[in-house]
Amino acid sequence: MFGSTRQGPVNKRVSKRTQTQLAFGAAVILLVVSAVAAYATVARLRIAERWVGHTRDVQSSLADLNNISARAGRARTQYVDSGDSALFEDYQSAAADIPQKMQLIERLLADNPEQSGLLRQLTNVTNHRLDLLNRSVQLKRSGSPDVQEQARLRQEILDVSTQADTLLQTMQDHEQLLLDTRRARSDRLFRITAYILSAAFIVALALFFFHYRLLNAELNAREQAEASLRALSVRLLELQDQERRKFSRELHDSLGQYLVGVKMNLTMLGNSVPPNALIPECLKLLDQAMTETRTISHLLHPPLLDEAGFASAAKWYVEGFSKRSGIQTNLEMADDLGRLSSPLELALFRVLQESLTNVHRHSKSRKAEVSLIASKQQVVLEVRDHGKGVPPDVLDRFRHKRAHGGVGLAGMRERINELGGRMDMHSDSHGTRVVATLPRVERKGPSEEIAAD
């Protein structure tokens, strides 16, 4: 039954974590897929744009061929009519450009069989036209007054020019159709790219938002769990204090009284029988047992803490610690400290007790200082030693409030935090300094709510 109770929250937590990971992974995969799709679409878009540019080049070349052919025809006509040598040179220049332009168009249309077929017809017609132009020009240059031959050549040139213009217009119309088709394809690819990127962005944004909500819920649940653990830890410390107080009272009122009764009986026995060396030895051992019992009882919960306050309890504990441990311990505290609230005095005493215990166990210091500074707003307790210092990993875990930083250290910190204070620890190779700062105004903590529940 208990196993299934623990397994439920664990499975729920794992399920939420799996959902978070799946949402994030799906968003990343979607972005990658959309990026690949967008790249492929953009690549096709660039190809389409190149084809659009290619079609424009073909159209421009065809228009240039038409202009050059028209210029050659005009130059021929003007030269035949006037005989001006400058017009002859203009004709030769235009006629020389026609084959070059034809070769350029042939290279541009090499991938288009239909246009290549029309180009071959245009080439034949253009060559025939150029041949007629040359014959007309040569006839003029020869000085022959054959007017009828010139008229015949002019008519043939007009017929061939009409055929060339028809072929050029057909090729221009075909290229315009290709241009419209390719521009439509380019526009369609652009819209597809925009749709893909927009849809991917919206879906990825939704997935990231879902991932954020799951992650935020997990963090809130973790914070609530940590708060509950801290409250439970403080509550356990309070219960521990209650048990210590009860155990201390039992030692003093029960076992202590039994030991006193045994001592009284041994004393009377020693006075009623002949002297026996074992009786004084037993009385001595009883005195030591009574002293140890009283010391243990006071260490668990000193009566002075309830009766006279922290100042008296701290002086008693520091003096006793110095005698028991052999560590010279000095206490600096105002004589007019007065009484503090009971939770505050208990927290200060436990910090003092735990800090000096750590000094004795771990620091290997032969000297320690304790100081208490109290104002109207707060109380500051500082315990310093001159030992080897705290290991860096332990100090780091303590500062970042991680687990395994030491049960005593964690207990002190939680006890101080419960009362609205803070606890700091500074350590290096020259020693360790523990500082507990507490407000004098007591606040109600979550442990009291747990106790009330």
C-alpha cells in the first residue's frame, strides 16, 4: 500500500517531465524540418528566378537581333539611294553583328528544343536576308544602273524581312509565355515558403509555450516540495527540542533522584557496618555519575535557558565547553541583554551549541570566540575558530542550499530561516566564521501551520 502511494506522485512527475521533453523535442524537430523544407523551397525559388532571368536574356537578345537587322536594312536602303560611303560602313557594322547575335541566341536556346527549331528557321531566313542585302549593296558598289534588279532585290528583302519578323514575334511570344509560367511558379514557391515558415513558426511557438507551461508547473511543484520539506525539517527540529526537553527532565527528575537515593543508602550503609574501602569508591563513582547525568541533562536542554534566558545559558555552556574540550573559548556579550522570545533564545542556543561542537570535532583549533550583538531590530551571533577551515565542497553545498551539506549545518540554517533570519558561513585556511542574524520580531512559520494541521 505504501509503495503504491509513493509510486503515484513519482509516475505523475515522470509523466510531466516526459511531456515537457516531448514538447521541446517536437518543437526542435519541427524547426529543423521546416528549415530543411524552407531551404529546399528557397533553392527551387532561386532556380526559378534564374530561369526568369534566362528568359529575359532571350527576349532581350531577340529584340537586339531585330534592331540590328532593321538597322542593316535601313543602312542598305539609304546607301543604295544616296551612295554615301558612311552609310556603307554603318551597313557593314550592323551586318557583322548579326552572326554574333545569332550565336548568342543559339547558346541561350540550347535547352529549348521548340525554340531551337524556330531559331534554325530564323537563321536560314536571316542568312538569306543578309545575302540579299549584300547582293543589293554589291550591285550599288559595282556602279551598274540596273534599276529593275535593285527593285527585285528590294521586294525579296521585304518578303524575307516579313518572314523574319514573323519568326521573331513567334519566338518572343513563346518566351513571354515561358516568362509568365516561370514567374507564376516563382510566385507560387515564394508563397509556399512563406506559408511553411509561418506555419512552422506558429506551431513551434505553441509547442515552446506548452513546454514553458509544463516546465513552469514542474518548477512550481519542486518549489512547493522544497518548501514543504523545509517546513517539515523545521517541525522535526521543534519535535527534537521537545524530546530533548522531556528527556532532560526525565534524567533530572527520575534517574537523578534514583542516584541520589542510592548515594544516601550507601552513606548510611557505610556508617552502620565496619569500614569497607569499596563504599567510598562507590560513593565517588556515584558522584561522577550524578555529575555526568546532570551535564547530559543540561546539554539536552539547559534549565537556565527557560529560567534565566540565553545570556545565562550561553555563559554556562561556553564555560563547560571550554573545560570539556580544552579549547579556550571567549564570550563577548552585553550584560544588559535581557530576555528574548523563547523561539529566538532556543534558536540562538542551538546555533551556538552546533557551531562549537563542529569546532571541537572538525576544526582542530585551540581557540574560539563567541560574540552576540543585539539591537532593537536584530540579534547577531558569531562563532569563530582558527582551525583548518571547512572543505570547499561542503561550503559550496551549504551556500547553495543543496543536500548533503551536513545535517547540523542544514538544521541550523532551516531553524534560522524559519524565524525570518539568515545564516552565513565564511571559511578559509585561517579558520571558519559562522554568523546567524535574527530579527527580534518573531514571525509565524509554516511549521506552526503543519503542527496545527
